[in-house]
Amino acid sequence: MTQQRRLNLVLELVSERGSVSISEVGDALGVSTATVRRDLNVLAERRLLTRTHGGASALGSGYELPLQYRIARQSEAKTAIARAVAGLVGPGASVALNGGTTTSEVARVLGASEALGAGDGPGVTILTNALNIAFELSVREHVKIVVTGGVPRRQSYELVGPLVGAALRDLSVDLAVLGVDGLSGRFGATTVHEGEAEASRQMAAVARRVVVAADSTKLGRSTFARICPLADVDVLVTDRPADEQTAAELAAAGVEVVVAPA
């Protein structure tokens, strides 16, 4: 197991439990206590957790991990979701993508699509406020990239601020594909940062259809900043059927649910 993989898993444990001991991490990862100590020290130096006597604790319930440390979460589910979302995109379509691990995977699938790259013109136009998505797709000949203005957030590589809205004002897209941190009947689609919520809300406002791409761990929960009410979502693409209450809320709001095949 590589160190980066171990660091991701340690942060997963700390995020889930709030605090962990060295022995708990060693048992969970199958590594020595010396390795655990080194990894905890690395993460503490990067200010991603707090070292305690005999272990570590989370910095706080509202702390957001940088994107590079979230790539391991639900990775198989996100790949399946990305393939299903790509199935909604036809040749010549225009798609808005916000930032995040799931939408980054959607971008990769669209970028690798042979069907979208079969014609002479742009196979797909991608409008995004995520610098990592723009960079990754910039080498794809069949992808036309349009990047909003804004100020980048280091945690997510997303551009936020009033320049996002200025760039979107005179545009329209076929689909807005939004990654979210929570989706519930009461609060709709939510994320952890108000600037990202505003950027995503503005993308949704210029789209003919709004697609939320979210693994099942996001369903039935809410986070700090609201993107849009559930009624503004046209399609949810997820990896597992929602629980009974969430399914009823989705149906009442008229949301089409697509469960991605594994």
C-alpha cells in the first residue's frame, strides 16, 4: 500500500470516528505502529488533523478535506455514476460541470468517449469552474472547454465569486451536472462552501436540465450551503436505491432517479 493511499484511509477513519488511536489505525490498515505514527505526523504537519497523545483527532466537524484526499471515497461507485451520466450526453451537447471527485470522474469518461469524438466538430462542450477538469480535458480534441472566471479554492480547485456569474450570464447549456455533498427533501442539493454553492446554483440556472451526480452516502443528508431545492433537480444519478423516505421525497419533487449499474 502506498503512503498516499494510507493517508487517504487514515483521514477516512478520522472523519468517520472523530478521533482514533494508533492501535485502531494499525489494525484497520494492517500496518505497524511506527508506520501509523509517521503517517499521523505527516498529516498533522499538513494541518489535516490534530495529533493527540496516542492517536489523532479531526480538526472540526465543518473541516473540508482537500480534493486530493477525497479521491478514494466511494471510488467504484463514482466510476459507475460517471458512466451513467455520460450516457445522458449526446454528440454536440453542452454540459456544465462543477468541481468535485464525482464530476471529475464524469469529465474523464466524457474525455475518453469514442462516440463523442467521432465527428469533425466539438463532440461536447464543457463549461466548468473547476481548474482540474479544464486542465485534464484541454488535451482532448473532441472537447471544447469553456472556463468561468473567479478565484480558486485550494480545497476543490473550483473558481468562485462574482466573476463566475459574469461568465455565465449570456450562456445556456443542455445539462448541468452537479456534484453535491448532500441531497435531501427539506434542504435540496447542498455543499459545504457557500461560494461553491452559488457557482453551482448559477450553472443550474443556465441549464435546460439539472443532473445531480451523487453516491448513496450523500442521500438524505444536508450540509452548510444550499445549491437549489429538490424540485429544481431533474435527474439524480446514484449508485444504490435511496431509502424509503428519501425515495418518497424524490418522487414527490418529480426527480427521475437513475441507479448506475455496477
